Amino acid sequence: MAIASKLVNTIAACAMLAACGSPQENPSDTGSNKETASKMPKAVPGKTLFMQCAACHSLDADGPKKTGPNLHNVVGRKAGSVEGYRYSKALGAADFAWTREKLDEFITKPFATVPGTIMAFSGIADSEKRKQLIDYIESTDSPAAD
Ligand code: HEC
């Protein structure tokens, strides 16, 4: 009898410990959630600006081809070189790489930079916005890109 009641007490103590344990775990969970939130990338103006490109372009490494070609690692990439994308004759025959300068020019006035391009986008006149946009595009590059 004495042993049995000791056992019951032990079990009860374990149960209480377990009950005490969980509230201790919860605050640390909340803590790590907060940490994750603070590590989330801050909203960058370029990201918002890219929304007008995102209708036609994906930017992720394995993003799909949309109306336009995937733009992952586009800075430094040869123009018209995405495998399996059917470029216009103009861009398909282009013989240059997309530097920041060239992108800046293209985004200002696509039709003027690559006459005959089928990219139906009129351009962004504001140079500061173009800079923010190119900064953002470049920030999504994979480190091993170059
Ligand atoms: C209405 C759809 C559309 C929108 C909006 C659009 N594009 Fe395009 N883009 C295209 C198409 C289509 C092509 C292929 C053009 C060609 O073959 O002549 C292209 C090509 C490009 C290329 C050349 C890629 C390569 O592989 O050589 C770049 C760079 C580019 N777009 C950037 C942008 C950026 C930046 C924006 C936003 C400011 C944007 N585009 C908005 C449709 C679009």
C-alpha cells in the first residue's frame, strides 16, 4: 500500500512537472517567432516597383517563364539567353550582356534600347525608381552567379 501511494505521488509529481514544463516552452517559442520576424527582409521600394514587372517576369531561381523570360541573375547575363524562351528577333539576336547601365537604359524606354522588342512596357522615367528597381533585382541574385 505504502509503495503504491508513493508511486501515485511520483506520477502526480511527474504530471505536475510536465505541466510546469510547457508554459516554460511557450515563451521561448514566442521568442523565436519574434526573432524570425525581425530577420524577415524589410520592405524595399524596389520590391514594390518590381510588381509592375512581375505580371510578366518571375525573379526566383526556378521561377516559371511567363509572358517574359525569367529574370533571376539577369544582371551580367547575356541578353536573349534564357533557354527555351522564344525571344523577339530583336532580342534573340542581341549581342550584349545586361549590365546595370544597360538595364537602366532598357527600363527607361524598352523600345528605344532594343528596337523591335516585344516587351510591352512603356518604361519608367524616374531614374531614382529605376535605381531602386535594379538594386532590388540584383539583391535577389544567387551568390554563385558570377
Ligand atoms: C507586359 C509584359 C511585360 C512587362 C510588364 C515587363 N516585361 Fe520585360 N519582357 C517582356 C517580354 C515579352 C520580353 C521578351 C522581349 C523580346 O523578346 O523582345 C521581356 C524581356 C525583358 C528583359 C530581357 C531579358 C533577357 O533575357 O534578355 C528584361 C531585362 C526585362 N524584360 C525586364 C523587365 C523589367 C525590369 C520590367 C519591369 C519594369 C519588365 N521587364 C516588365 C514582357 C514584359
